[in-house]
Amino acid sequence: MKYFKLFLLPLLLAACTATQPTYRERLTKAAETNHPIFSHQDDVCYGTDWDRLQLPLTGDESESCVKKLTGSFPQMMGFELGGVEQLWERNLDSVPFDLIRQEARRQVERGGIVTISFHPRNVLTLNDSWDPTPCLSLGLQPGTPQHDTLNVYLDRMAAFVASLTDSEGRPLPLVIRLWHECTGDWFWWGKASCTPDEYRTLWRMTHDRIEAAIEGGERLYVYSPDKLEAYEATELGALQEMIDWYPGDDIVDIIGTDFYHFGAEDGEENYLYRAHRQLTACTTLARERGKLVCIAETGNEGIPTDRWFTRVLLPLCHEYPIAYVHVWRNALTIPGHFYLPYPGHKNADDFVEFTKQL
Ligand code: BMA
């Protein structure tokens, strides 16, 4: 009996302390085995013809755009925090922050991965993120009202991130994508509105603010520029632009990029050109710095392109060491603004096939 107990004890202890693999381990495995994890924005919040946006929250099982097509929840899903800096009850796309808290927890409980993004308002004009009026030089200068505003915005965001916990109050693991598409000219943190130095300072400030607000837990940070065309359109130039804005090895875990397919078959050549240029730059930089690679945001709005998922997106996912591929939201209130098919859509079967082959 004594020997039996001695033998069993370590086993019992191991079983009790057995933990899920970390996000880093899972994403690394996905990249190494060339089976990227699929991710969808706002997957369990609403779709083109359904929504869960009413308060109060119900205890009902979540619905999901992906589950409606494939029968299972996506392994990864994204939530947006824009509006939390205004202390709004709902984000800029009308998703209640309480719903985000609930659904992020459920996703982790079912073994899934959660990613978050943040589109706060311009700290000078107070218009939305898409107002590129330069505001960072003031925002980063202590003593200015814009600096106070920026600090308040970051504190409120960090406090919300800290409130994403499991049922025992432990911080949820998160993939945090900060200040994306900096090489585009449409956001106030983009290349038309600030310098790479200012951008990097903002990134570090935000990263540090979140880390200061949370003890323990796993957080991976994603850097994801958009088009790379500041230098002559060569592979080397693209890589240089990605390096110019790079926030730093110590605060970035995943190097990704955003690129969209505009139009149907006519836009295919342009999409693939950009995809290859940007993913080549990501892969080169990530290899040098020991980072993971992802497709941080993509999609073909309305999916007019025949068999877009298996024919256009899938080969890209397999040609590069992609850890995850994130497809944008299926808006409820903007007709035609959707990136996953709904049941009955001409590309619905193609998406199901894509998830099998991914
Ligand atoms: C954009 C669009 C907008 C949305 C924003 C933030 O790409 O989907 O409608 O408000 O993302 O989620």
C-alpha cells in the first residue's frame, strides 16, 4: 500500500497541476506544423442576420458565425475595445463590454484563444480613430491636455484588459494587437500623422500600461503594419519600412500584417501581390528576431470572389509559417460589410472546405 501511494502521488499531483499549453506553445505549433489557427472578429457577438447585442446578458450558449457553418466555434476570436476609453457601455460597433468579458472568458474556458484590438479616439480632435489629424506630438508631450487625454485613454483601456479574467479572477491569456496599420495614412497613429519614433513611443507606453495593470497571465503582443510602399516597391524596401516602425524586440511577440482583397476576381492580382510582399517582409523579420508570424487581418468584403477561401487565401496560409489567420467581422448593420459567408452564401461550402484543409 505504501509503495502504491508513493507511486500514485506524483501522478495525482501532475494531474491536478496539468495545464493547457500556453498560447505561445499553441501558436508556435500551428506555425511549425503549417496548420494556422483560424480566427474571426466578433464571431460570437453578431452576424449578418443575428445578434446578441441586447442587454441584459443571458446565460444562453453563445452563437457563432463560424459554428453556424462548420458546427464548431473558431479556435480563435477577436474583440474590439474602441470606446472603452470613453467609458461607453458598448464599443464603437455596439458590442457591450460586458458581453466581451463574458464571451472572452467562455472562449478561454472552451480551450480557445482570444485576441483584442483597440481603436480609440483622436486625442486632439476627439473624433474617431480614422481622423488622421496629427495629435501624437502633443499627446506625448507632458503638460499638454492631449497628454492627459492619452494617459486617461490608456489607463481606461488597461483597466478593462485587467478585468478580463476567468471565474477565479485570474487574468485571461490574450493576444493583444496594438496600433495596427501604421504604414497606412488613415489612423491618427499612421504614417501621415506621426513619426516612427512617436509611434514606437506610443506602442511602448501602451504595452507598459497594460503590463503594469495586470499581474501574471500570458499576453502576446502583435505588431501589424498594412501596405508597405514608402520605399520603391522592392522586397528590401518593404522590409525596411516594416523595420522603421517596429516597436522593439522586447515588446513584440508576433509580427503580422493586414491586407484586404478589394473587388472580386479583378482585385485578385493586386491582393496577391501585396500579400506576398507583406508576408515576405514579416517572415524575414520574424526569422531574424525569433518571432511568430500571422495574417493579422484579411478578407474579401462580401466574398464575391469564387472559392476565395480555398483558392486565394489557403495557399497564402500554407506558403508562409503562419501561426493564425484573422478574418474581419460580419457586420449586422452595414449591408454587404461581411467577410465570412453566412449559411446559404455561394462561398459557404468553400469556407467549410477551407477550415478542413487549413
Ligand atoms: C472597420 C469596419 C468598421 C468598424 C471598425 C472597428 O474595419 O469594420 O465598421 O467600426 O473596423 O471594428
